[in-house]
Amino acid sequence: MQQIPLTYQTLYSELAQRSLDASFTTEFNIDGRFVAAEVKGRRYWYFDVPNSGGNKTRTYVGPVDDPEITKRVENFKDLKADMRERRKLVSTLVREAYLPRPEGKTGDVVRALAEAGFFRLRGVLIGTVAYQCYPAVLGVRLPSTSMVTGDADFAQFHSISVAVDDKMPPVLDTLKTVDPTFREIPHQADGRFTTKYSSRSGYKVEFLTPNTGSADYESHPTPMPALGGASAQPLRFLDFLIHQPIRAVLLHGAGIPVNVPAPERYAIHKLIVASRRRTDKDGTAKSRKDKIQAATIMEAMIEQRQTEDLADAFMEASDRGPAWKEAIRRSLSEIDDRERDTVQAALARGIQKLGRDPAEFDFGGAAATPKP
């Protein structure tokens, strides 16, 4: 894989910093003030703005123990939007560093939901749109063939949606600012709830949440108090994917600060879901795409010497139970021989460095006994 020159990696880091800074200047009115409040033993930042009735409107910002958020709270008065300069940075990263940018409608949808507060409320961008962020995050160019998509997926833990005590404006109204033909798609199991929205052209936006209980729950939509009237489709394995997400920037417009899954979790999750795709009209194609994305990220992390992070995620998933371990094993067995050998050998080394025995994870062959 071709490494992105350090100059452009530095530009991306600058863009990430300035984009997050700018999101504060545009989202929070200068007439308001930040306050810290304790909820269930943990302190959170909120933003209070006085209203015409002599009261105040309170907005959730994030945990006090998040150093990046607290730093921006402290420096709020000094932050200034610099959209024109950030647009230049995005243009440079796309044209000169050949980093991917999303298709126009995708970028507009993500930006609209970001401005509505989705990521501030600890939502996570997932799927192929999130995958487009990883070349800049990992510092390598990834194949563009596995970045094509016609929809956008967003996820949030139900517990977070309840706990933040704040909510977005109506999701449908937000999406209509991008395309007025967006409409709600009533859930098949219960038409009172909506987890998916579609435009006239067929572009789809879906909200998802982890299902950590019985598989029966996957047929029932979950109301999400923070998501502006949207519910979410429960999915197995999603809790692993969106645990401890990272910050990234989607290269659209002036840069959109987003939360995406950690790349190691994205890769392992793709191995799991690839083996469980139903062989319906597009299940095989999706499974193939899943495995390509997983193998590509794993190879990139290995090249960037992030093997231990990958091994840690691999062990966590494998320790979830036999079904998880078998799903990973099956997908690994179906990727290219050279890629599989590289990944298995690296995982074995990482597992050994983390104090476990690679033999526990059924690699087989030489991969289970890494060279010192």
C-alpha cells in the first residue's frame, strides 16, 4: 500500500483540529455559557442559552473528562470559524493526496445530521461512508473500488440516547434540507416507527442500534429519544463495532467532524458480518465487499505497525463466544491466500505480545507459532 506523505498527514491533522473547533463556534451561540453538571456520578458539559421567557435552553455537549471537549469549552471565546481556509485544505487533500471524498448527496446528508447534533450526541457514522475516512486516519491509500455506496448508516447506543437528556431537531426535517423528496419508511414490524428514510432517487438513510439480547428483538424498532423522532433498527454485533469510536473528518465541503468506529473494530466486525450475509439478491456481493474492506484495513494497520490494536480487537471478539470465533475464522479462510497468511501471522505476533497464546484462536499451521 502507498503511504500518504507526511506533509498531507499533517494537513489532515490540522483540518481535523480546525473542523472540530469550528463546529463549536457555529453550534454554540456566543450569548450562552458552558456549565458542568453531574449526572449519575459523572460530570458532563452543557450549554445554556437564555430565551425570551427569562429561562434558559440547555444543550448537552459531552463528558467533562474528555480532554478535547473540555479544552474547547475553555477556549470557546477564542474560537473562530475559518471555512474558506478549511475548504482549501479539503481540496488539497483530495486533489494532491488523492484522499477520497464522499459522493455529493452523502456528504450533504452527513453534514446536515452533524449540524443537527448527531455526532455531538455521541452518534457514530458506520458502513462504507465511515470506511472513506480510514485512508487519512491510517495514513495510507486504500482501494477506491470498495468505497462505493448508495446509502448512509448511522448508529447510537440506546443507553446513550436516553442518558444525554437532549435531542436533535426532527430527522425528516433535517434530511429535507438536503433533498425535499426524503420521506419516512414505516418499519415493517410496526408502522408507527421509522428507522429508515428514502429519497425519490432511492438514496437511503438508516439508523441502527446494538441488539445485545435475543435475536427476536431484531424485528422490533427501538425508540431513540435523542434522534429527533427517529427509531433505530437493532442489530447483533453492533455494540462491538461502535464501542469507543474515534474522531475523524469526512472530506466534504469545509470538512465534517464525525465519529467513526476504530479501524480495528471496523475490520473485525466486517469479518463477522461477511460470514452471516444471507444469500439473497445482494448478500453475496455485500459479503465480498465486507471481506475486501476488512482485509484492506488489517493489512494497512499491519504496515503501520498497529498490530497490537488489531490483535486486541480480534481477541475481544473471539472471546465473545464460539459463534463470533467461527464467523471470523470462516471469513478469514475466504480471503486471498497471501492476505490471509499476512494477517494471521501478524495477529499471532500481536496476540503473543499481549500475553496470550495464539494457539487459543485456532490459526493452525505456522501462523500459530510466530517467529521471535
